[in-house]
Amino acid sequence: CGIFGIYGHPEAANLTYLGLYALQHRGQEACGIVSSDGRSLHVHRSMGLVADVFGDQAIFRNLPGEAAIGHVRYSTTGDSVTKNVQPIKVDYSRGSIAVAHNGNLVNAQMVKDELEAWGSIFQTTMDTEVILHLLASSKQNALEDRIAEALGRLKGAYCLLFLTETRMVAARDPQGFRPLCLGKLGDGWVVASESCALDLIEAEFIREVEPGEVIVITKDGITSHFPLKKSEAAPCIFEFVYFARPDSYIFGKNVYMVRKDFGRQLAREHQVDADIVIPVPDSGVPAALGYAQEAGLPFELGLIRNHYIGRTFIEPQQSIRHFGVKIKLNPVREILEGKRVVVIDDSIVRGTTSRKIVKMVRNAGAKEVHVRISSPPTSYPCYYGIDTPTRKELISSSHTIEEIRRYITADSLGYLSEEGLLKAVGAGENPFCKACFSGNYPITFPKLAAAPQLD
Ligand code: 5GP
Ligand code: SF4
Ligand code: MG
């Protein structure tokens, strides 16, 4: 998911719309904006892409005020139905509050069971709603204390934006799984999942929100708080591999440069005699450039992508994903015919896409097809906000690299090593979460039942 918020600007909802548009790659299922005019909160949310949901300018007349938060959703928990669209807003004894969440709580079900035993009634199946219930039932007075108390009960990954009638609050979990940054636009403050959203609205990048930090923004300015127990940082390395946009700066680094270094490192680890290097667009492009430069091979665009289809993997239905590859990619015969081709992609999940791509490249006349993957085998599901499928569906959880090579019908297959991945990202001093590759989960689950996919 992606979140965006702005405080102290007369065009708050319009700018949030633009911010969400820049974050569309983080979720294409649904989106929403909640604005505040200083007295009450206004909501517009729906299933669909940002440009479609907010295509009608008239909508913005109903989103007045100088503060707004927004969300683009792709479902990691909760069904993909309309009532699960964020931001969620509730009215309670102290007024109204809305929240937008990127991440995934690992103890949501446990907390929910407790709250329900005390009489709370939940309206959605999202883990995010738990946060609002905790907040509403807190005995603390100040908003930041109520938020701190609620966050103290949560385990897992969260970047959160809260909006009340008069305040906006940003919070990042102590491990800092997901990225979140702070910017400035005129006298207003901006918070966004990725810096590319700041660029679009010409906001100045100030800094990242720190792991464990809670930033309260009011008309008097911002205050920073660290109310939670410190813990070792575990930013998601998969943001660099696939999820974030290459023009963004996250976790102190530019995503494009890191991806290119993945490609360079991959070339060092898995050389092959070949004629050209081609990426699987778009996710494989920077790594393919790095690979080609390091290997001294020509970089070509051997597969052309139709840009009007979203990231197929994110579409929640298996049926759509099935013919998705053909809708999305078409080979350039002129480039591929008679060549020994290195195909670079960022990851293999189920292997179905890769298999179709190898066939496509071969049918277009390639003499050899060598697949190189700019991350290690994805063998474990993510519980921290990336929608990887269950363990069973991850091809590398139950197959050797040689078996996968045979399945995708490649002449050779090579993955970036875990050491190579960490080296390229410069992780020397900084730990990262890489559990989907290593199986070492930085947060254990309070009870295994709360992690239904673990099989
Ligand atoms: P597969 O060959 O496993 O069917 O598909 C691999 C493709 O899925 C890669 O091109 C990768 O970029 C894409 N992909 C899209 N979304 C995701 C995601 O959320 N996780 C992973 N691991 N890969 C994804
Ligand atoms: Fe990121 Fe993988 Fe860790 Fe999930 S398990 S947070 S995708 S590195
Ligand atoms: Mg891809």
C-alpha cells in the first residue's frame, strides 16, 4: 500500500490526489482521501485506480480543507471489498479520526479477539481497524498519548497517517519495515510512503520518518516523539528489489542505483556467454542495465510492455494473472532472432510468468535463453505488508534451482546470492529484513495461528 498526507495547504485534497497518483504502483485495487476543514472530516473512497476514482473534479468540492490524508490499497489482509477501502474514519466521543495504513500487523487477530470480548464491533476485516479501536478505547487524554498507547499494543509493520479535525499524525513501527518520508511545501507539511510523491507536487524532501517515530503536526508546527520500545531496524529489502519506484529515495538510498548494483553483482556471480541482455520490463530494467554494463554486453529492449495494464502480480485474481503476460509483453523479433539472450527479472514467485516469458523469447527466434534474477529465491511468505502468496505457491520453497530452470524451460538460471544482495545494498552496518529469502523473520508471531499462511 501507499500513504500520503498534507497539512497546512489550501489545495490539500488535490495535492493528495497527485501524491496518490505518484504512489499508484504501491496499490491498484482501491484508494481514498479524507480531508479536514478544521471542523469535520470528509471522505471519498472507492475501488479502482486513483485517476478513475478521483477523475471528476466535482469530487474535490466535497473534500474541503487544508489537511488531507490518502491511501492506495493492495490487499495483504482483509478481503478486497469496498468496505475495506482506506482511509478508515470513525466518529467517537472525542470527535472524528481517520487512519491510512501501509504494512501488516502480525497480532491483529489476537488484539481483535480481546477487543471483541470487551464489546467492540468491527466493521471491516482489515487489521487497520484494530488501531482505531485501541485508540478510541484508550484512557489517555492527549492524542499523541492515545496513539502511543495503541501502538504499544501492536506488533508488525506499519506506516500510519492519522487525521483529526485539527491534527495530522505520522507513525512508523520500531523496525521501520516500510518507507515513510517527510517533506515541506510552502508552510505546509507533507508525509509520503516514497519521495517520488514529494517530487510530483514539488515539495522539498526533509528527511525520513525514523523507525519508532511519531510526528504530530498541528497549526503550530511539528513535534517528534519516540514513545515505543527501541528495537533493531529491519527495513524491507524487497522494497529495493521490486516494490518501490526507481526514482524514489528510501532507507537513505536511491532505488534505481541499488537495483543497478543488484544487476552488476548478479553479472559477477552468474556470467554467461551471450549476445544481448534484455530486461523483463519494467521491474527488471535497472538490474539489466547494471548486468549489461558489468558483463560488457549490449543492452536491448527485447520485450515491449503495454503500459496500460497494471502490475499483473498485484491483480488479486489468478485468472487475470494467467493471460496477463501476453496482454502485457510482446517480443521484438528483430532483436531476438538468432541471439543468445540473457533475460533479467527481479524475482520469480510462482514461476508462471517466467515460464511464459522464456517461451515467448524463444518463439521470437532466440537461440539460447539464460534467465538471471536480481534477488535470491523467494522461498518464504511475507507477513509484513507485501502480498507474497502462501509457501506452497512459492516455486522455490519446494524446488531446487535446477528444477525451476527446467520448469521455466531456460538454458540456464542464476539468482543473486543473499550475500550479493546485502553487499549491493550496502547493508554492512545496517540490518535489513530479508525473511522472504532467508526465512529469518525479525518479528516472531505471538501465536502461530495469527500467521495463517505459514505451512
Ligand atoms: P512469476 O514468474 O513468479 O510468475 O512472476 C515473476 C514476476 O512477478 C516478476 O517479474 C516480478 O517483477 C513480478 N512481481 C510482481 N509483483 C510482485 C510481488 O509483489 N512480489 C514478487 N516477488 N514479485 C512480483
Ligand atoms: Fe520485505 Fe521480504 Fe521482509 Fe516482507 S519478508 S518485509 S517482503 S524483506
Ligand atoms: Mg516484473
